[in-house]
Amino acid sequence: MKKLAILSLISFASYSWAQTVNDVPIKDIDVDYVQIIGTGRSLSTKVNVEIDFGQETKSISFKNGTNIKDERGRNMKFNSMMDALNFMSANGYTFQFAYTTNDEKDRAIYYILKKNK
């Protein structure tokens, strides 16, 4: 019983230290492709990054479930889309292609990534 309790604590600790999207650790996302979306932040050089892997979100707001969270559950901040791309590469994803939108309602950079197998 003592071993089971220790194993449970270790499992919980490793899960709680992972970066997550919609409470799913990034390395455990079971899809072939993901899309990261970067939008500028007003009065800042940082970029907001969201990730879409076809997940169902937990809230009414689509954006709340797509932000990358750190080990403390806070939205991660990236210096640029290259910073986000390097982060995703370190988590097992390879860049495929990118495109941008630049209209009145949507100004964003989209990167399509493939999960390494």
C-alpha cells in the first residue's frame, strides 16, 4: 500500500510539472498535427500563443482552453513565434509550414507542426 501511495505521488508530481493545453500535457497530445496561432499583444513585444489540436474546450470561451499553461497553471508567454516554435520542437514537434492572416478582425501567424514518432 505504501508503494502505491508513493507511485501515485510521483505520477501526480510529474503531471503537475508539465506544460499543458486544456489540462493535457503537450508531450502526451495524441495527434499527428497541431496548429499554433500567434497574435501580438498590445504594448508588448511578447506574443500570445494558442494551440489547436482538435481538442474539445472546457469553457464557453474557445481561447481559454487553447493557451499553453506552465507547471503552475498560468498562461505561458513567448518572446516571439520562433520562441514558441523552439518550445514545440523541444516537446517533439516538427515545423511543416506557416501562413498569416492580416485583416481587420484577424491578424495572426499560424504554424502547422507534425508530431515526431
